[in-house]
Amino acid sequence: MELQQKIDLEEKLANRGEVSMVLELTAASVNIFTAIGGNLLVCWTIFRYPRLHSASNLFIGCLAASDVLISLLGFPFIIAVLLTGRWPFNKALCDFQGFTLTVFGSFSLLTMTLTAIARYLKVVRSSLHRNIYSKRNIFLSVAVAFIISSTFPVIVMSKNAFTFHPGKYICTFDCNKLGVPMCLPVQGILIITCACFGPLVCCHIGIFRSVRQHNARLATSKEAPGREQTPNMQVDDMKVTKLLFSIVIAFAFCWSPFIVVDGVSLWTGHYWMPREVYMTSTYLACYSSSVNPVIYGIFNKQLRREFRKIFRCNRHRMDRVQPTT
């Protein structure tokens, strides 16, 4: 039954109309170029300007680097699949794509968790934050997150369990090859999601609660004449907190359909849903990499200012080299 469902999805992928092919290729190409270009700009801006080397911005830079790598190493295979209507490469490249997508998808979520914890300590326990978050400790925590993210994909590769899914048009792990008893306790992104979203939500709730209490104390001190004024919480701290919370919401929105589809597939089979459901979940997950630079530009005033400087410098440089007539 499942084999026939897979064959049906393969036939639908191979026999798409020209309009569907063009639309799917356009959506995938726009995502790849936006993700690579936007996140490279974020990485370059943070690297170039030392005043942006705060703990939160360094974590943001690592998240942007992860999005660049997944876009460069994992997404281009999607273009080839959409062009040919099949997986045109060998098994080794299928393993490579499956490994890349799983590692960097998990790594992004772990990095956001580390960022949320850092922001919580910055707002609520600032002295502890100063003692912990040196550049060395930040990059050490990122390295540990990458090692954790790589554990499950290594197990999958050792069992030769990455396979091409014609509905999702990517290579992903097959729990039939892993064995459901093993797949349930160590199913990479699902387990990491459950482990990470708790701290993510709790940290942001703690931050907003601390800000509300601080504002209440500030209002009380202003009303009492002769009472010592409580220093106002920095506006930039709240803006960065809103930025990071927006990234979490965007990530949850983009990845939730993919995670739900994978979770349901453990019990119902891997190929029973309509192709449109699989395709939409994959597109949304991929677009999480291109959404982040847009969020950075909207919410982070420092990054937005540096973006404008870079574009302004490039425009002036182009004006200088234009030949005169």
C-alpha cells in the first residue's frame, strides 16, 4: 500500500504541468537567493562593525550563518528535482542533502534557544550575564549546539536511512529503515523542538514580566516626590527582545507544518498525504531561512542602519566608476 502511494507521488512529480513547474521553480529560486543574500549581509554587517558584537548579535550571526549554509548546501538540489521531476543524483548526494537539512534545521532552533537564554539573563540577571557571555563562551556553546544537532543525522546515515521523498522533493530520514522504536525517542527535529520551545517560551515570558515589573516600579518612583528615581530599562534591550521573539514566532510558523506532517507520518505512513500538503510544508520550512533577514531589518535599528550604510557606499562607488559622456 505504502509503495503504491510513493509511486503515485513520483508520477505526480514527474507529470506536473508547465505552469506548476514554473511557479514551483520561481518560489524555490526566490527563497534561495533571498536566504543567501540576506543572511550573508547580516553576517558581514555583524562581522564588520565591532559595536554590533553583543551576545545577542553574535548568536544572530551564527543563526544567519546556519541559514546561509543550509541554503548553499541543501536547497540547490531542490531546483534540480523541480526541473527534472525526479531525484537526478546518486545515493551519496541524497545522504548529503538529508544530513545538511536535518543538522542545520536542528542547529537553528538550538541557537535560538541559546539566544533566548542570553536575553533573559541580560534583562533579569545582568551581572550574571556579564560573567558568562564572553565571546569564547558564546562560540563554545554554539559548537556544542552543532555537535548535538549532528548526532541524530549521523545515526541516520550509519543506518542508510536517508531517502528521497517525492512529495517533499527532498531527501529525509525514513523511520521504516530506522525502525519506529528507535525513531520515536531520537527523532531529531521533533525531540529538539519539544526540548527547546519550553525554554524559549519561558525565557520570553520571564523577560516581559521583568519589564512590566520594572515599569511599575518606575511609575511608582515618579509618583512619590523626593523618592530616588529608578533607572529606566534600555529601550534597545526591549527592541532586541522583540526581534528575537519575532524570529521564534516566524520559525514556529514556518516549521510547524513540516514537524506535524513528520509526526503524523510515524503512525499513518510516509506517503499517504496529498502532494500539495507535503510541498507546502517543505516550502514553508525552507522559507524560514529567508524570513529572518527581513525580521532583522524591521526590528534591529543597528543592523538596519548598517544595511543602509553598506548600500549607500556601494551606490556611491558605482556612481564614481560610471564613465562620463
